[in-house]
Amino acid sequence: MRIFAKTINKTRSAILAGSTLALSIATPAAIASAHGFAAHGSGESPRMMSMQRFQQNCDQKQTSLNSQAAAIKAADQKRLNGQNILYSGIQDYVSNSGVTVANYDTLNSQVAADQAAATNDINNLNAPQLDCSGDTSAASTNHNALQSFEQAQKQTRQDLATYRHDLANLFSAVLNS
């Protein structure tokens, strides 16, 4: 207790003497500015500060969504490319080997339609654009944008699965002939 009292007395004397060795006392304004918040006397209202934080969070979410959507699109494109390689190999085999498949035209047209649908879905799969305006309708707008992106993603995956399934049917028909 005596040491603490001596420290206070030395600090008080140093302050009175104008010394720069005095301990700095953190005021609430100093703490707020050190952590990136504006003090109440800074001229910014708490509403304005919360809007700035909302804008920053929304921008970060948009950046994250863009990178996630790009990764999803790249993975789906990779799957499509693999299936396209297999499809072109089957077509080359049938045309060059002289193999006759009973229902080749029907199966081939179905696979071609599935390929076109999957390609179209992947080309149209883009990140949703969030509404960062902060007005009351932004939450429902963002919710709808995220839901439509999820639906587009599910449709793309479903079309890729259908393409793979019909491609497998074509492949087995070619093998069995």
C-alpha cells in the first residue's frame, strides 16, 4: 500500500512539474478511438457509426460470397469438363469403330440436351449481389438473393447428375453392342 501511495505522489508531483514521465490516463474517448470507434464528441451519431459498421460487414460478406461462388462455379465446371471428355470419347469411338447401337440417336440426343442444360446452368451461376444500403428492405432483398443463388446451385448440381446418368446409359449401351 505504501508503494502505491508513493507512486501516486510521484506521478502527482511529475504532473505538477510538467514532466513527460507522468503516466497517461486513458479516457473513454482515447479507448474508443484506439479500438476504431468514434467518441461521442466526434460529431458522428451512433446511428452513423452503426451504418458504417453495417456497410463494412456487408462488403466483407459480399467479398466472401464472390469467392465462394467462384469456387463452386470452378468445381462444377471441372465436373462438366470431365464429363465432356468422356462424351466426346464415346462419340469418337462410335463414329470411328463402326459400332451400331440400337437406340444411339435417342441416347445421344438426350445426352446432348443434358450437356447443354448443364453448360447453361454453370454459365449463369453467379454470386448474388447483396444490398448494402441499410434500408429496411435490404434484409429481405438479401435473403431472396441468397435463396435464388442456392436454388441455381441445386439446379446446376441436379443437371450435372442427370448428364452423368444419361452419359452412363449411353456408355453402357455402346459397351453392350
